[in-house]
Amino acid sequence: MGEKKLPICLAFVAGVLVGGITALLLAPTSGSELRRKVKESAEEAKEKLLERESLLKEKLLNIKETAETKLEELKMKAKETLEEKKTTLTETLEKAKETIQEKKEELTEKFFKKEEEV
């Protein structure tokens, strides 16, 4: 049902515009009066467009600022996560080195004990 409303609304707006223009062109007014009315209508339309342009620029600026803020937050979070992972990896490597050293010492002791026995 919503799909049919849009074309009907567009047709209504188009009809109003065509009717308004037709009324202006066919109304018994002088050429200078008609030009004045057309000029006023054009100026009003221009002002509305400029207002909308201003609003759109403001909205785009807000969107840009929000996006930049979110990007900075993501960067900071990524740096923190990277530092955490780096720290964890460094700790794991240190533990692995210690374990390797302990095993090396154990094996060395076992090797020398066997040589002494022999």
C-alpha cells in the first residue's frame, strides 16, 4: 500500500505545479506583472534551495565530525589492543626462553651424569 502512495503524491505535486504555472500564464495580467510574479517565485525557490543547502552542509559537517571522532576512537582502541598483544607476546616469549633454558640445563645435567656413569 505504501508503494502506491509515493506515485500518487508525486502526481498530485506535479499537478499542482502544472496548474499553478498554467494559471500564471493564462491569467489576465500584464506582461510586467507576470514577469514580476515569476521573478518573485524564482527568488523564493532560490532562497529555499539556499536554506536547504545550508542545512545539508551543516548535517554533512556533523557527520564528518562524528566520523572523525569515531575513527580516532578506533585508532586508539587498535593501538591499545596492539600494545596488549605485544606485551602478552613478549611475556610468552620470555617464559618460552626460560623454559628452554631450564630444559637445556636439565638435559645437560642428564648428559653429564650419563658420561660420568660410563
